[in-house]
Amino acid sequence: MSGLDLAAGLAYRSAGDRSDPAVLLVHGYPESSYMWHEVLPVLAESGWRALAPDLPGFGDSEPDPPATWERQVEALERFTRELDLGPVALVTHDWGVLIGLRWACDHPGSTSALVISDGGFFADRRWHDLAKAMRTPERGEELVASYTRDGFAAAMRAVSPRMSEESLEEYWKGFADQTRRHGHLEMYRSGDFEKLLPYEGRVAALGVPELILWGENDQFASARMANRYHEELPGSEVAVFEGAGHFIWDDDPERAGGALLDFLNRRAR
């Protein structure tokens, strides 16, 4: 039984006073809201109300098939609406970028600031090799069925040596049953980048402050994307962390959290 709060069917972690301005943190794959556990209290101590949901089928949230990109966006909208959050500073990572920015563009006025980390929102992007495997019929099924707890830990630590045992345990919840594992395939197979063609220019059009955070050694989303965001979003700020990989919130939570807090306090109050 989860000890997390629940809203709109999603388990979530939170910190801070309800009267404080809201920060909504959206995790990536194959993580959960636990990826934000170090930054939540830091935000609260600085006068922010921080909320981090487990997306459907991840962490302590139950699956809600089909686990498509569109369904994840809908789940995020239900979550924000049920909690009546108003404009939020939106913080995203990996798949959370695709889900969060699509939600933000579909609901102009819902965000007061954007923080984008290690995830592309470009119609001409190409998937990395792991994603290609998951998007391939039969091969994807074999891949997600093959994961063991030890194999998962080894794969994650190969790209994020600092990832803790507690983090691995939390992220492994997303592989707890066949429905959850199949949901991974549904999400990736719905991730056709041409769906972003109607969104070109719409992130900039939101007119809110933006911060781009990236790991220099990201093996899944090249740090070149950080520079592209910076060029396409006038007035945006960018920080690329030397020595960090794709999972910057696990690799370097101190630097990532510090950059986030500094940005929010300066530009999102």
C-alpha cells in the first residue's frame, strides 16, 4: 500500500504550503516521482509548493491502459485540474518533456515557467536505439519481458553510476507486472515525432521564462539539443553539466537542484 497522496488516480509526492506558488515536476522513463525526492524539500524551504506525480503505470500509480503519449498528457491535465493548481512552474525530464510540453502547449496560460531537461520536443528528432527496439513488434515484447531486477539495475547504473539502490527499487515498480511492461511499449509506439509538427513555435509562444538543463554525456538525447532549445527560445537560460549523463537528477542532484531553485527564485516569482 502506497503512503503517497492520490489525485485524479495518480500517486504523488509533495512538499510545501498550499498557498505557495506551485512547481509541477514530471518524471521521465523508466523513473517515477522518486527522481525528484531530493529537490522537493529544497523547493519547499524556499517558499514553493512542489508536486511530483507518478505517471500512470509508474511508481505507485496504477496503469490506465492504453499507456499512449496522449493518455499520459490527459492524465497530467486531470491531475492539475483536480488539485486546482493554477499556473505552475513546469519541470520536466526525458519523456516528461514530451508529455509536459505537449500539455503546456495544449493549455496556454497553465504555466508560469518551463524547465526542460534531457528530452527533445522537435518534430525532426530521431529515436535512440533502445526506443527503436521498443517500437519494433516482437522485439519490443521480448525486451520488456526479459528484464530482471538485477539486469535492470546493471543497465541503469551503466548510464548513471550514482543511481542509488533506493532509486532503483522505486523505478523497478514500473516493471511489476505485464500490464505495466506492455504500457512501456504503448507509450514508445505512440511516440511519433511528426505529431509535433503542429507544435512548432508553440513553446516559445507561451511567453514564459525557460531554463534548459542537460547532462554533457547524455547517451539518449545529445547535449546539442540544449543549444537548439536555447536558440529557438529567446531569453532562455541553459546549463550543461560536465560529467553528468542523461539522468542528471540522479547523477548530480545538487547542481541540478541548485540551478532549478536559482532560476525559479529569479524569474518565476
